[in-house]
Amino acid sequence: MNEQPEYNNEEEAEVAQILAMTRSMAAVNKVQEALAKQRLLPSLEDCEDCGEEIPKERQLAIRGVTRCIYCQELLERKGRT
């Protein structure tokens, strides 16, 4: 006689929360890995979107920077990184 475990809404809610947290943590790890790789690359002198010069201070402050402040802000407002 195989007994099936009983589930209740509280347990299912806990499992759903754990799955959501796991997915969130995986997304955060993915972004952290991308940023770590970016820091290994040299900063660009000109913005990859508009072609304007990226100030030297920005290049030094953000290792591997590829966009000017204006283009980066536009990108972030659109919900992308």
C-alpha cells in the first residue's frame, strides 16, 4: 500500500516561494557574472550606440564601460541592461 503525501495550500505556497527565490538568485548570479566579465575588458573610448566620446573619468570609474552616460540611461529606462 503506497501512501501519497498530503499537500496543503501552505506547503504549496512555500514551495512556490522557494522556486521564485531560486529563480531570482539565478538571475542575480547571471548579472553578477556578466559584470565581472565586463570588468576584465577595457573601456571603450567612444559610445557603442551614439559614437560620442566617453569621458576618461567614466572609463576609469566603470571598467569595461561601452556607453556614454546618456545612452546608458536610455537603455536602463527601457528596462534593459
